[in-house]
Amino acid sequence: MFISYAQNFEDVILWRALKHVERGFYVDIGAQDPVIDSVSLAFYKNGWRGIHVEPNPEFATSLRNSRPDEEVLEIAIGKEDGEIEFFDIPGTGLSTGDKEISRTHEARGLQVRQLSVPCRPLWTVLDAYVGRDIHWLKIDVEGMEQQVIESWSPSTVRPWIVVVESTEPNSTRQNHMPWDFKLLELGYEFSYFDGLNRFYVNVEHSELRNSFGPGPNIFDNFALSGTASGPICENLNAKVDALRRQLSEEQGAKAALETQLVDVQSARAALEAQLVDVQSARTALEAQLVEERGATAARDARLAEVYASISWRVTKPLRFANHEAHWRWARIRNKFWP
């Protein structure tokens, strides 16, 4: 099953058209995060490789760390060849090279960080792959689409499919008119609009247009990754967060039970040690009892011998008389000397 990571199912539509290609190649301009809202990650996991163009230093570093076997160009794309002002909006996908757009975001309370970044025309990137098929090219540059597309010539490289974000940032208002005709001049036919992006197919691969039409649906056999930032994944992400909290609570309860178990085991060990001491004392007492019983039996045997002796029987009248005398004397003493 295909796992979608893109914000608006761009990867699902591209995969529908290109899943017959093994180990394909892509160019992702404005690649941003290697996972969140990534159009390329699903292809990467299916054996594809490509080039990422990303002027944001944090995103570029993340891409290099996550995709060490892919090239990351930490540059902007435009008609100028040199340095341009780049307006980074941390924690978002809204960073742009358009000053007016950055002011709009700043007015909404977003933090804007101004940077100076290298800039190259698109043709210099594409011409590095002359003779190699580029199966899709994505352009997501937050208002700089016209500059990117106008910097395509004089390259003759034609990716099979081009995807361009075609609405104003955070808006449904389409902004493709200034650059749409240029793509048509480059040999592309408009094939699909998904509410956010326009998809174009090169005339040399017009058969791919048959894959466009219906939006992502059950027959595309895909599942959500849960990493996309859009509202489509909010319910899924909420469930994941709830499960994570439940797991954390259960792990805490497990840790408490394990602590209790250690205490119980320690108490058991102490009781077992006491039991050993008691059993040792019992064994000693039993041995002492056996010894004393033996001594008693010996005394009884000696006494029996005495009772059975002739002298004991002969002196019996004397013992009786002595006892009688003691008794009578006691009576006389008590009578006269009370």
C-alpha cells in the first residue's frame, strides 16, 4: 500500500501516473521538511531518488541528515544569479523570497527572519541532468513561481510532469496567470488542479494525462502517514496523540507496579531470611530436646535400678519410721510452741 506524506495528496496523484516507473528521478524545488508535507518521501521509500532545492538552512540540514544519498542544493531559484534576500518564517512552510508576501505574514504576527541566500536560474539546475529523465518537477516557492519558471530557458530539459503551487499563500485565490502561458510555450499541457496545485504534462508524454481527472480516491490504494500538517490528518493525529498519552500513563503505571514488585520481593527475601533463622533455631531446639530426653531416660533408668536394689528394699522401714517421726515431732511442736 502506498503511504502518502504530502499536504494535499500530490504524491498520490503523481504515483498514479508514474508508479510504472522503477527507480525514477525527481527535482523538488522548495522541498522544505524531509517528512512533514513531503511530496518526495513516498517516492524515496519506493526506491526513487532526486534533487532537493531548499534555501532554508534548517530544512536543508534536515534533508541532508534524512537523505544522505540525495543531493541538496541550499539555494533559491530565480532569474538572478548571485545573492537574494530570503525571508525565513520559522516553523512554517511560508518562507519566501517575495518581500511583499513576507510583510503580509509579519502583519499577521508571524516572526520573519531576513537572510541572504545564493540564487541560481532553474536552467543551471536542469542542465546538470541533460540526457536523464526527470519524471516530476515540483515548484513550491511561496509567490516566486513566476521567477522560477521564467528562469527555465534556455534549458531543453523537460521533466515529464510539472507540479506548481498555484494559489496565493494561505488562500484559495489562484495566481497562475502570470506564468501558465510560459509552461504551455515550454511544451506542457494543463492536466489537473487539486485546489492548491496545477499539474502539467509534457506533450512528449501525453499518455500520462489519462491518469489525471478524479481526485485521490479508494482505488489509489493509499493510506495517510499522519505526518501532514493539513486538517485532513488532524483527527488521525489527535488519535495518535491520545494513544501516546495513554501509553505514557500505562508506562507510568507499569513503572509504579515494578517498583512495588521490587519492594514486595525485598520483603519476601527478608521474610525468607527470617524463616531460615527460625528453622535453624527450631532445629537447635529439637536437638536440645532429643538430648534432654536422652538424659531424662538415663536418670529414669538409674532410678529404676535404685528402686529395684536390695538396699532400697531393706531400708524401706527405716525411711518410713523416719518420715513418721518427723510427722509426730511437727505435731508436738505445733501444739506446745505455736
